Amino acid sequence: MLYRITSDKYSTDKIIVSERFFKGTLAAKKSHVDVSVGSKTVSVELIKDARLRENRVKLSNNVIDELLLPEDVDYQIIHTKEGFRIGPIIGLLMSNSKSSIGRGSLSKMNYYTIIHPEIGGLLVTFSSDSVDFNKKCVDGYYYSDNLTNRKLPWRAGVLPMPDSVFSRTMVSDEFTDKLKEVTNNRFFNSKYFNKWEFWRLVSRDNTCCKYIPDTRLYSGLEDIDYMIENYGAAYIKPLNGTLSRGLYKVTRTGEGYGVQGKQGDKVDLVSNRKEAEEYFKKIMKGHKYIVQQSITPLKVKGRHMDFRVIMQKDQTLDWQCTGIVALIGARGDICTNWGNTSSFEDIFYKAFDFNQQQIYKKKSEVVGACKSICDLLDATGENYGDLGFDVVVDENYKVWVLEANKRHYHSVPLWINDVQTFYQTKSNPIKYAAAQAGFCVY
């Protein structure tokens, strides 16, 4: 049940509830209880009011003020040994600067509110510089659907420290440690890892290592030579690159190398090793790169194809595959950005003549590979709940997981006009945040 909490200006340090509110609880015989919201707890006198509706609760004005509790939102209330927990208080950490959270940013946050009527509580958007650990509060915006006149449904305010926080931005290790402590490690997607860190972790696991390509941290031409000699070609990628920026394919041409950028058929020919060293030094610009074995992916009409696999936790607290989108590159490109898109099922049925059973088995294999890596990431002790995997199925139908993206594009399902999966992608982190804090998803 969701409760509407209102202030009682005629009392001090009291919580007033209906008689039915106590049914089946230990609180019925108590005269005083603790009321907790986020990291704040207040001890109050417990008052029963037979006239009060079951889904209404009153708190004294001073208690409302101490708990920083807005009154225009419906809440869940959990009975505890000490009293009651009000919530959930779910944080969306979207920026490092409050000044960057404007109307445009808040408008994009609306998609996270789709599931709010089934959960209730406070959905809080905030930045890392707006957190006061001493006062256990954040200066941000909370979702309220009571606004009119076409205003955004977000109200500014000083709000309770969230029970659970979903991170969509990079923050310092010091800030991460503090927020983990105050939320009991319910700060998820906080730990960043680059491509090399991801490979080192997964390569050590006997179950998962078979899904990832051979990879080296670039230290010189010998790393590229090794990949070419063993796999026919090498891919070089920046450690922290996105959208295939800085991606190159390298092949052998006599005593030199052929280097192809991510888009187009143009191949730069480098005649010898000395020139090659200078060439790669120039394109890397002092940044760290990995060198990876070349994988020949399935192609659609000669175009490279890979998959974005969306893995998320929901109210079950376990990993689920929310959706898979096939990404098909432009002709001549060595990657799949800015090409065509399709659903997993459609592309295997139409382009590769798979029957339904074959599609099911291959999809299960892809999801199983990603799930195994998700479980491995969990085993590190970090809290993850929302990951986007880049997956390739090669010409022999072997599954390869290239990388895991912690801040992947939630809009990818819209590229195939799959609005329902997009809504699910936005809703699952909120469900997970509520559930790991102990609250229900109705």
C-alpha cells in the first residue's frame, strides 16, 4: 500500500496513524517508535486515530522538517522492530555539478518516472556537489506529478539522503566510498572500468574467458605483430573510447602495415616499421590503447554486424536481459556505428535463415555469456545493475563479448522502434534501486 503523509501543526514529535495500520505488526503495543527516512531517524510518540483513513499518516511539523519529507508524494511504509521506514528514497546521480541540471536534463529524467506510480517514494535527481554527508541530505530535484500549467514534474528542494543511488556519471573514489558507506553499498554502477581492466578481470575466469578476444595493452609494434601473426589482423582501440572513436584495423603489407579507420574503405599504407612507430604514436596522441585479435563477424550484405545486449537487474535483484539490438555497419566500415539496426530475431530469421529453435538457442548463448560476466563483476564486491554489452557472433557462429559499457545508451531500443523495451530499460534501474533498499514494486 502507498500512503499519503501530511503534517500536523497541532502536535510535536508524534506520528498519527489509523488503527488498521497496525494490523499484524509489533508496533501496536508501543508508545514510542523510530521513524526513518533515508539516513535520518527520529524518535516519536505513536498515536492512534480511529477517524484517520488507512492510507493516511500524519507527522508533526517538526518531524516532517527534520526528515526533509515532501508532502506531495505517496510513500511506502515498512514496519521494523524499532518502528517504521518511509520510502523508498531513490537517487539518480546524473552530474557532478548542480548548475548543469537544467530544464533539458530534467526533461530527460522523465522517462525514469514511468514506474513511479507502482513504487511511490521520492525519486531524486542530484549532482555530486550537492551532497552534504554531514547533514545527510542532497540539494536536488524530486519527482512530483502534482504540478500543472505544463511545468516539468520536478521540484527543487533539500531532500533526504537516498536509500539507493543509480550512477550515470563519473565521480571521485573519495565520493564513491562515502556514498557507498552511507547507503550500505546501495550505490550501483559507481565503479568505472576501462577496456583493459575489463579484459584482465574476465580473462582470469575459466568460464568467461572463452567469450573474450585475445587482448594486449599496447606497448609497441610487437603487440600488433603478435595479433596479425596469430589472427590475420589486429584492432587497436583507446582504453576509454566510445562509439568506436579511435578504432583502427591493422593488417600486414609486405614489410609495412595497412591501417584502416573506423569508417570508409581508405587504407593508409605505412611502408616500414620505423614509419609505423611514428604513425601509431601520432594517432594515439599519448593515450593508452589496447590491441585485440581480429574477429570476422557475421555480415549482412557485406556489412559488419554486432549486437548491443542490455543486461539489467530489476526487483528480483538478479540479472535479466532487457533486450538485444543488432547493429549493422555501413558498407566498407570496420565497425557498426551509424548503420542500420534490427531485432535479434529478425536478423537471424531473414538474413541467415535460422528457424525459431536455432534463434532461441543462439540468443540463449549470447545472454548466457553476458550473464556469466555480470555474475563475475558482482563477485568483485562492486554493485552493478545496468550494463550494455557489445557482442559479436563470428562467421562460425561463435559468440564473442567485446566489452561492457557501464553508461550505455538507454535509447538503443528506440533505434528499432521498440518503445516497450526502451521503457523497460528506463524502469529496471528504479525497480532494482527500490528492491535493494527493501521496498516493493507493486
